Amino acid sequence: MQVGPLVMAGFLASLVECVEALTIVLAVGSTRGWRGSVSGSVVAIVVLILIVGAFGRALEQVPIELVQIFVGGLLVIFGLRWLRKAILRSAGVIALHDEAAAFAAEKRRMGTASGSSGWDLVAFATSFQITMLEGAEVVFIVLGIGAGGAGLTVAASIGAVAALVVTVATGIIVHRPLASIPENLLKFIVGVLLSAFGTFWFGEGAGMLWPGTEWSLAGLTLGYLLVAVTAVRLCRVTRQKGLDAVALGKAS
């Protein structure tokens, strides 16, 4: 069998998983901080490499469904927490985060003018989990493509590594424009994405057959977005009614 098609198969199949991981890592890094987000992904990749080196094909016996349920459930929890705060801030129920004040406070705390550099365990854990999940799926893809022999596994691995390199390069290019987006809008987007991705993976782990497979992610994302936008409007109406009632009470 020719090596070229195997490398391409490994590249394209792995690229899908890498892009899904990149989406979450970029979103988390833009809202929670790049230090924790990037560190989580790097540590996950190192852990995966060590596991593959130690156990190799024994990994085929590990049920990926359990990983999907665990990670998917955690992502839904994180996503809904962030989305709730973003909704309340967008509706004016709680104050928007004062980024300038937070920056000044962090400068005073760190004693430097270089900006915020604190460690964020949530960012680290979220990026670690998503990279581990998608990385595990890449490992299974490579093992599946290379099931016919060691040479086939090497070819599929080359494609997977190439996909990782392309994804990392894309992340380096894209992360700066993302950093210029207002924080609450980013957190709104992150909440929607985490909730949608988490729901998708939890459902896959639980045995659900999503229509259109990974195209269902677009539907889940749109669904969460519509619910969130509706929630913002309802919260605004409720808040305004409360303010009107208070004003009416003072006037009387």
C-alpha cells in the first residue's frame, strides 16, 4: 500500500480533532489567560506521548466512551457557569468586569508593568481535558489506520503530527485578534462553545447517534446561542420591570 494516502488520511482525520481542541483552547486562553490554557494543552500532549510510548496498542482496549462522558460532563458544567455570568452581565443584572481596574490591580499585586501573569487552574484544567480527549481520539485514529502493520502506523503518525503542527501554527496566528474582543462577549462565546462541545461528547459517550455526526456541533452551538440570547432579553425585561416598580414606589 502507498504511504501517501495513509499520511493524508492520518492528517485529515487528525486535523478535525485538532481543530476542535484548538477552538476551545483559544476561547479559554482569550478569556482566562494564555499561560494556563497553553500549559494545559502542552502537558496533555506530553502525557499522551508518554502513554502511547509506554502502552502502545494496549490503548485500543481503553473505552473512549468513558473519557467522552467524563470530559463532556465537565465541559458542560464549566460552560454553563461561564454562560450564566455572561448572560447576567449582558442583561445588566450584574456589573460588567472592569478590565482596566483589574489590570491595574494585578500590576500592583505583581509589582510589574508587564500585565497579568497569574496562574489559572480552571484554564489549565479545561485545556488539559479537551486536549486529552481530542488527543486520545487522534491516537485511536492512528492505531486504526495503522492496524495492518508498523509501517502503516508510522505513516498515519506522520499525518497526525503534521495536523498538530498546522493547528498550532493557526493558533499562534489567530490568538492575537481574539485578545482584542471585549471580555464579556468572549466569555459569552466560550460558554456557548463549551456547553455545545461538552453536550456533543457526553452524548457520544452515552451512545447517542448525532444526526450528521460532527455537523451536529453546529446545531448544538446555534441552539445554545439562541437560548442564551433569549435569556438575556428575558433578564433585561425582568430587571426593567423591577426598576420601574422601585421608581413607582418612590414616586408614590
